[in-house]
Amino acid sequence: MSKYYMGIDQGTTGTTVLILNEEWECLSRGYKEHTQYYPQPGWVEHDPLEIWDRILDAVDMAVKETEINMDDVACMGLDNQGETVVLWDNVTGIPVYNAIVWQDRRTARNADAIAKKHGDMIREKTGLIVDAYFSATKIKWIIENVDGVKEKIERNRINAGTLDTWMIWKLTHGRVFVTDQSTASRTMLFNIHTGDWDDEILEALDIPRSILPQIKDSSEVYGTTDPLDFFGARTPISGSVVDQQAALFGQACFEPGTVKTTYGTGCFMLMNTGDKPVYSPNGLLTTVGWGIDKGQTTFALDGGIYIAGAAVQWLRDKLKIIESAGETEEIAKSVPDTGGVFFVPAFSGLAAPHWDQYARGTIVGITGGTTKEQIVRATLESMAYQVKDNLDVMTGDSGIPIEVMRVDGGAAVNDFLMQFQADILGIPVDVPVITETTALGAAYLAAYGIGEFKSLDDIKGKWKLKKRYEPKMDEETRTKLLRQWHKAVERAKDWEED
């Protein structure tokens, strides 16, 4: 009897579900968007109950596209948004507040205060720079600002978790309350040296350990789905990992020095650094890649860009100068250049390597002759420039030369962007056959967790190249463009008043 594998990618704007066959070909895909809430400037929220419904819708969509039923799925793996956090009543299952999304900046001032007092200690233990980006300050905000939460904590009624924890809890009808090492490493509460929550940080932030989930490997059987909640099936949940690390795994970046970049709502570059954490003096994050085989940890360097695809969505939904992301490729190709326009999409501040919480979006170089086509092109180019900034720091801080970049995510199908990316990096860019590598990586981890793969080499053989983009730009042009880009970035920095 044939076996099938499911990967669920719970992303910032929607949930993608892939069903893969024994040859690891994609049989079907389900996708459902969920609502973005912006209750105040700089605040970003999701409704966790809506996300749960959309997960079920996306699973249903993917299964209905095939001839199989849910009982034919051997296992499922999940990946999640990372730092986005939800607190819920563990008796009723009702969230006490909306999920606070990784992009949310409401705790920026609080993060500044924590950094002054505990920044060095937190950096050493977690590998992270203290920032509102991570889960810890969001958990603290909900505890301190939502009525009744402190009292419920005293009665052991509160669970706090990233969205992997929420999904697994819901899938198992509240029986399993876990996270994995990679997602835990995005909370700013996890000690990457001990592999556990850190009591000193918890005490400094006044977050009780009792509300946090148990930490597991990224690949093991956590439990099975509850038939009442999940289409009548008892499917093993055997892989869970944060989204960017899922993509690193899905791209088979198993050797130290291998790199992938994922283009999604944000844009994230990760380099496998092997079994030891590498610290970056220039603003990259030290993070857990994954934990497999009973706590054997692989580490990564992480260069995160907050706004990539979200800038294209902004062109579509707010400026209304495009109708779909798909048309940006032809629009960008319709003009020879941006006419000197540079767009720094710092809607939520700048992440690596700048770490400026108070930067804001900036379009510079506009003249009376600037067209919407040039603004669209500048939007795509902004992604490539930000990736280049991170790659330069990653090469310098790791001491490992990067000879090729594997790419994935929605924008990896954009021919203009991929060519410009190769041009501005000066190295080849490789696009795989399956670009949904986050869901694929989650499915690989799940299959590994039930013993379908005996080694990582078995997975490496499944990776297939679709197209390689070779750089065509001369060094002089590249240098000039990057110089102008960096001038634009400086204009965007430190904009919001303290």
C-alpha cells in the first residue's frame, strides 16, 4: 500500500498544506489566508481560532485534490511562524487575547529597557539580540495587560506557546503541550547551551515556567491527531520546527556552510553552522536549526528581513497599483531600471543586520518622471539588496565563503527577482523543483521521526534543481547600486521619535 506524507506550513499570512507521495513528489496543495489585524500603529495580531479553522480548511482542500483519504497519511509535520505567540485557557481552549505576531512592535520600549539591564546575559544564553520581535516581551505584555490572566496563571489555567504549540494542542484535543528546540530558540527564553528554558531570564522577565510547554526534538512522535478534531483520523504528528529552519531542512542544507533564503512575508537567510553555535558581532542571530536523534542539536546563523513579500502585498492592497503579486515580474521587466528610485520597506523597523526598531519605510529618488512600474521594480529590488546585506555579514562573521544560494518561497518563481538577486550577490542562485520547502522540510522531519528515513543522506538525495540563475551584472554597476541602496537605508533609520 502506498504511503503519503503531509507537511503543514502555518505562515504569517496563511496556511499551506502539501501532500507528498513516496517519491516525494507533491501530489496536492491546499492554501488558506487568514486575517491580519492592526489595532494600533505598529501592532499586528492574528485570531488563533481563525488560524485553526484555516488549517483544517487547507488540509481538507489538499486531501480532496487527491484520491486518498486521511487514513492513508503516514505522518504529518508542522512548521510555524516562529515568534508569534498565543496564551489560552487550557480548560476552555479559548485564547485570552489574539496572537501577537512576530512583526508587532508594541513592546519595543520594554525591549529597550530589558536590553539595558540584561542584554549581554540574554545574548550569551539565547543567541538573540533583545528585541520586540521575539516571543518573550509579547508573553510579558499579555500577562501584564490582559485582565484575569495573572489570576488564571495562579490557578494553572494558562498555556503560553508559539503557534506550533497551539496547533499540536488543538490537533491532539489538548493532550499534548510541547514545542521543539528550534521554535523555543525564537522565544528569547531558551538557553541554547542547556537545551531548556532559562530560569534566570524567566525571573528577569517575570514569566512563570509553569505556563510554558515541554521542549522536544524537532523530529519525534509527539502524539496523534484526535479523530474528533481531525477528520476522524489518528495521524502521527512526528515533526515540528520553526518555518525558516524547516526550509533549511527542506533544502537539504545539512552541511556546515550551506545556505538558503526563503522569500515570504519577510525574507530569511539561514546558514547551517554545524553542532556549535556561532556568534555574530555584526547583527546576525545565533539560533537552533533543529534537534534530532535525541537532542543532537544543529545550529544556524540567521539573517531576518521583516518585510519582503509584505511590501508587494502593500502595493496590491494599500496603494492598489498592482492586482496580484504574479504581475510584478512583467511590470519590473517593462522598465530598464528604477530611474534612481530606492524603496526601503522598513514598515516594522529594520532587522538584521541593522536592528533599528525605529526605522520606517522610505522611498527615495522620486522625480516628476517616476512611474508606478519603477516603484514596483524598486520593491522587488529591495528584497535582493536586503539579502545581499545579510550575505555579506554572514560570510564575514562565519569565515565561510558562500558559493551558491538555494532559494525558496513564493517569490522564488519570480524570474526578474531571482536574476537580479544573482546579479547583486555575484554568485549563482538555485531554485529547487519544490519551492514550498517549509512544508516539505516539516514533512521530511515527520518522516524521519517515524523512521521512514534512516539518515539525512537519504533526504539529501531527494533534492532536485529546477533552475540556476548565474550572475550577469558587472562589478562596477553592482558597487554603484549597493552604494545608493546603503544611502537610502541610512535615510530610513531612526525615523520614529522616541
